[in-house]
Amino acid sequence: MKTIMITGCSSGYGLETARLFHRKGWHVVATMRTPNPEVLAPAERLQIVPLDVTRADSIAQAMALAGPINVLVNNAGIGLFGAFEATPMKTVREIFETNTFGTMAMTQAVLPQLRERGSGLVINVTSSATLAPFPLVASYTASKTAIEGFTESLALELAGFGVRVKLVEPGYGPGTRFAENGAQRMQGLVPEPYMPLAQSIFATLGQPGAITTEAAVARAVWQAANDSGWLLRYPAGDDAVELARHAR
């Protein structure tokens, strides 16, 4: 039985991915900052582990509780919408601490066991914002684009050890908690000069064409986890697939 560890399982993509792999018979280690049995309760082959990816002690404790794993999915992340001009650098660093350094720290924590075993997989969840420019998410996009470059290089670095590293790139997912998770830190980040641009974006998002669902992302993670090849990128959602086709 294979074991998968997924970060950020309290909602959205992480939660749906945990549920999918559990249904498929995997042993799932689902992590979240504050475990909530009303969201996801422990069960046979389903282990709930507290984890804050920005804290080294929390990562070490979670890895000890998880035991040997075959696949790590770095899904935990926080969103940010606002004009870069108005965004305090403290907030930018906060985004990078979770989205970028948290992903890197989790990867570093799991690599020794994968390398020694000569097999295993790390899947990093980024965003379709890395596929096409999008205004008022400059800091968020930068944090995810950094992971794209990190993953590209790391995939080459680890190939000789039989360890694979892959990317899942979700599109626009209105069902996620992107805005809710970042509501407090986004206050005041759209000053008056940027308001017309923000309003036009909100109008577009209010009438989306193709969108990305939690199920689509979970399926992309499933495909990446079960693909024995070395394909690097897996766009998730009809909109992301279309963006990836044009971008590449």
C-alpha cells in the first residue's frame, strides 16, 4: 500500500485530493494547521496530522508522525490580491514563507528517505498564474513562479536517484478559499488609482468561462502520482489546459 502526504487539507484542492486517494485505496496522511474532524476525520488508512509548513519544528513533528511516504504533495498555500505598490514587504514575505519556502522546506524534509529508497515523488501545486500574466497578483505569482523554477531544476537534480518531481498547475478555482484565506492581509491593498482595474477584474471573474474545480485538481494529482514517466507539468482544469496549450 502506497502512502501519500498532502499539505493544506483543510479545504479546496488538498481536501478533495485527500478524499480521492483515500477512495482509491492509498494510505493518506492529510495535514492541516488546525485539524478539524468536521472537515476530515481520521479513518482506516486516513491519518490527520497538524502541520504549519512555515515552522521547522512542526515539519519535523509531522514527518515523524507520518513515517515512510511514497508521495509528497505540496499543496498548502495562501492567496494575495492587490496592487504591488500598496503591498507591504512584510506581507510579501509572508506569502513567500508559505507558498515558496514552506514547499521547499517540506521537500527537503522528505528527500533523504526518497533518495535512500531510490524511488518516490514530490508533486508541487502551483497556479495557472505562472502560465499567463495576470494583474494585481504580482506577489502571489512570484511565489508560485519561484516553485516552478525550483521544481524544474530539482527534477534534473534527483533523476539519477530515481526520485521524480512534478508540477500540477490549477486554473481559476472560484470554489476555493483564496480570498477568504487572504482577506485580512488584503485589506487596503487596492488604493483608489487601482480601483478601476480591480473592478474590471472582478467583473471578468464574476462571469468566467472555463474554470477549475477541486475535483479536476485532485484528478491531475492522481495522474501525476500514477504516471511512471518523467512528464513535468500537469495543468488542472479546462482553463489551465487551454492556457498551457497557448503558453507552450
